[in-house]
Amino acid sequence: MNNYTLRLDDKEVYKFKTPTGRHEVTYAQWNSVFEYLKAKEKLEDADEVTTIRVGLESMCRIISGLSQGVTYEDLLKVDAKKILVIYISDFSWLSDELPKTKFTVNGKKIVVPNFSKGTAGDYMDAMDLINQVTDKSNDSEIGLLIAAIYTRDGEYIQDVEAIEKRKEWLREHARMDLFYSVGFFLLSFLMKIKNDIPLHTELLKELEKLTSSYSDLDIMRYLRLLQKAEY
């Protein structure tokens, strides 16, 4: 992680750590900031004042939620331009990080499968288990299930107990780079075959969540509005 020092005045200094990529972000952290990654959906017809407020709130939430040692309340005391600088310099990976296919997690090698060669059993398990998640507001369970189903070893075997064990292991040890990559490649595959089979709405929503990010265009829009607001 990057060590960051932010001085507010002669007396108050914040020292915290920012992640250098998804490999330093837990699934729980990602879930805590997801709604702010999607904040742009609230701004389609918003005025400039609302855009600046929502944009800054989202960036403060993302920075504090994914970092260590700084809170949202801390960042509210920081000059808006500094928030943009922190975000642009330390969180560019949110928009430009590429998915990978091979990982080492707690000493275990994991390979993201080629979904074009996936089995019907995998897909059916994913649908059945997602339907069994009674609290659909707890999206983290759905994401963990998807990763647990598709990061198995060897040939497909319908073993719900084994999937549950993998889910709990991933919850403890895996980081967002793995979840992001599984979501990216599975979503890409499903988009290619969407005309041939009906797609599960909850699965698509979760995959989009795993692969969400702020784009550079969103950041530049906030920057232009902030500059304009100063005059």
C-alpha cells in the first residue's frame, strides 16, 4: 500500500495508507463503497451543485472505505481540490486495472476458468444457490457464491458443502482482484451468449457490481465543475 501524509494545518496531520490495486482491497471493503462507485447514475439530469456534492461525497467515501487509517469524517475537513488529487493519483487503478487469470491466494494457486468451456452444472449451481440467498440485499453472499462455484479444482461435481467451504475460505483470504477477474470474464462470456439463453437478473447485477469503477470521464467532469465553481 502507499503511505500517505495529509497536512490540514500546523497541528492536524493525517497519516493513512491507500491501496495500489484491487489486490489490497477486501470484499467487505468493496461492498461498503459500491453504491458510491455507481453514483454517476444519480447525476444524469443533476445540476452543477448537486453534481459537485455527490461527486465529492462519493470520492471521500471510496477513499476512506478502501484505505486504512482515515475516515469519511476526516476527509470532509480536506480541501476539495486535494480530494481530487488523492483520488486521481492513488485510485486510478479503479478505471484502468486489467483483469488477470492466475492468482496465488494464501499459498494456493487459483486459475479463473475459460467460461466458454464451462459446464451446464456450474451455471445451474450458480442459479440455484443465488435463488437460495433469502436476503437479496446482502449482495456480498452472492458474489462469494459466484467465485466459489467457478474457482473449483478439477471436473465439475455437484457438491454444495464444498462450495460453501470455498466461499468461507475466499471470504477470509481472497481480495477484489480475484473477484473482479471472475466477474469480468464471466460477464463478458454471458454477454456473448445472451441471445441464446435467458440470463439471470441477480447474477448480472452482481457481476456488474464486481466490475464497477469510476471512469476517468467522471473524474474530469467533477474537476471542471470544481474549477468553475471557484470563479
